[in-house]
Amino acid sequence: MNTRSKVRALQVVTLSVAIFGSATAWAQFENDMERYEPDVVVGGVTAVGSERLYVVQPGDTLWDLSGAFFFDPMMWPTLWSLNPQVTNPHWIYPGDVLFIRPQTSLSGGSTLMWSDSRYSQAPRNLSIHTRTKGFIAMEDYQESGIVQYAREPKEMLATYDEVYIDFTAAKSVRAGDLYTIYRVERDVPRPDGDGNVGKLVKFLGIVRVLDTSKPLVRGVVLHAYEEIYRDDLVTGIFEHQKITNPVSNSVDLEGVILAAYEDTNELAEHAYVFIDKGREHGVLPGNRFVLRERGDPYFQQHRTKSLDRDLEDFPWEQIGEMMVVESFDNHCVAIMTASIHEVAVGHSVLMFRGY
């Protein structure tokens, strides 16, 4: 066989191997695709729960698809979050492919068990990060200064804005001193209605003194937690945020909720409240108060003499818990860490020794 014939034969063999190899590779690719490609739903929403992808059809919206796949149209932000390729949730197009997270199910060996009653008596051992809420007793209330003017041509002041402060004792103020900006919200009345026990204040931010050479002290707002206005007040600096750890109660005590930080009578979990017991009564930060009630709540609106007689037979049930975050001489500030339902200002609270 001459050289030209050998080359031609080699080309035929090579081409055959290439064709055979390509066919084998393609067959393997198709086999892998059948094994590993995700299920795709094209139109309709049948067999919900096993699909991973959905091909958008004409007229589809995230609202409608969320109602079909998640049984709640209001879940459309969740569906959108699963598909970052959708830049505008109001515009999806036929042919777009959406990822649908498969529903989870309990394994065959899993069982469901009832837990203890939600009226649990065990304390919640939580460490909480809180922002300082303001309450000043009437005998301690004293204004240190007022934000008189500002250098900014706007009504609401914020971080880095410069202000002019009129201090009641300007001679004691030094450049670099820090002060708290606050606003009086309202008076807190005594439980018996005879006068007020103090003032509820809102801490707005921190200001640093820049210049004391003029009668009006110039300062800059270092931190603004909320909008600051002219005529807001200034007082000494103190800790604005802190972490409170649980502390076992050392006394048995009964108190009452004087007021809430928010101007509302319906209080629930995360609400800040003021209680008429403080350091002089043995109350320390980290102590826990509990809220209790007994009887049938439904019949509280339809009380009868027979119901009042039966009330003595009902057990006391715990419906909430509060942790003290600040303690003063005759009152304390607490945050509600648990509640089964709302309670009102004036509700009694209890401390148990060792709780």
C-alpha cells in the first residue's frame, strides 16, 4: 500500500472513531440529563410540592403563582427572593424559568408530640439587648439645657448637624463634653390618681460640645436615634444601650404597671413598661416579674354572681413575663419578654423569690 492510500485509510478510521465517540458521548449526556436534570413544570400547577422549576405561561404573575404553589398570594415576595434573575416582580415573561422550592415533609420515623401547656411556670432565661427608655421621677426632674437654634436650614435635625444650646449653667460646660438630647413625652400618673410620679421622656441622641466662648453653646449631633427638633432638651450623658442578663429574684413582691412607653393601654411582647417597685423594694436589673390571671376570659365581659363565686375555684395561670432592665429608687423599667395575650396598664405583676 502506497503512502497516499495509508493516509486515506487513516482518515477513514479517525473519522469513524470520532463519529462513534461522539455518538457514545451524546448517549451518555442524554442518559445523565435524564438522571440529574430537575423536574420542570410547563404550564398548570399540578402535582405541587415535587417540582423545582416552573416555566412561565402567558398571563402568569408572581401573585397568582404564589397562591398556587404556596397557597397564599401574599407570599409573592418569597417567590421573588428565590429568583434573583427576576429584576422586576411586576414583569415576568412567557418562557421564563422560575425556581420553586419543594415542600418539606416529615420523615417516616418522625412523630408529633404535644408539648407542655403554654401557661408555663418556668422562667425565660434570656439575655436581652435593650435601648434605654426614659423615666424621671418628679423630685429628680431638672432641665439642663435646651436646643435653641441650629445651623441647618431644616426643621428635623439629624447626625452631624450643628446646634446652639442654651444651658442653665453654661459656666460648667466644657468643649468636648457629651450630653443626651431628649424630649418629654407625658406625665406618668400615680395609680391612685393623686398627682404624677414622674415624666416619661424619649432619648433622641447624643451631642458633643464644640465651642463655649459665646452665651449660646455650639455643639454637633454625634448620634441621632430619631429626628431632633429645636426646643428639645439636653441633660447629662449616660449609657443608651445595654445587654441585660437574667438575675434570680431575691424577694416576693407585688406591683402594678404604672404606664407604657408607647401611649397605649394594650400591652404585649416587646413592650416597655414602668412598674411601681424599685431598688428600695429589692428590685434589680435582670429580675423577672410575671403576669397572672384566672377564670374564663370570655365571661369577663359577662360577669355574673355565680361566675364570681366560681372564680375562687379557678387556678392562677401565668400569661406573661417581664424582665427588669433599669431599676430606680421607687420604680423600674421592664420589657415584656413573653405574653399570651394583651394586658392593660394597671395590671398587677408579681415577683417570686428564686424565680
